[in-house]
Amino acid sequence: MEHRKCAICNDKAEVHHLDAVGMGRDRNDIVHVGMNAIALCRKHHIQAHNMGKNEFLKQYHVYGIILDSYLCKILNLGRKAVYNELFERDKQFLQLEEVRE
């Protein structure tokens, strides 16, 4: 996901949300942290929408991953101010953990 490579064919990919986005849930306003997503090229992204989530995942034997604040920042997914704050908090936490060891 981090390197934007399709989970099926390894071509350049975009984020495919396995949890519903749209229909009142604006992708630029929602918090993506905790959502389930997969990286798919344009061809496979369209196929996933046409087939439906369950059939697509079953056919290709793939699954999504839960987005964390790091991935949301790297992928530039909505609510940028929130992600920057979460990323900085996580970064500080990880640095503290390194010092304790």
C-alpha cells in the first residue's frame, strides 16, 4: 500500500476503500484511520467496483489492510490536519519507546 503498487498485478495503484466512502461520507472529510483499504491499479479498481467487494476478494484471494495514521499521511488521505497531529504523536511515542529499551 505504501508504495502504491496494485495487490493483483503490481502496476501503479490507487487506494480502493473496502469500507464504504461516498453517499454522504466525503472522502476529503472523513477520518481514514481504521478504515479497510487495498491498493489497486485503475483496471482492477474498476473491476472491484463492477464485481462487488466479496466476489472480487474471493476471486483474487486478496484482502485489505487497516489504514493507520502513517499510511494516511503517506497516501495523503483527507483530514490532513488530523493526520499530521496523529503522525507527530505516534512519532513521539515511538521515539520514547526506543529510549526505554
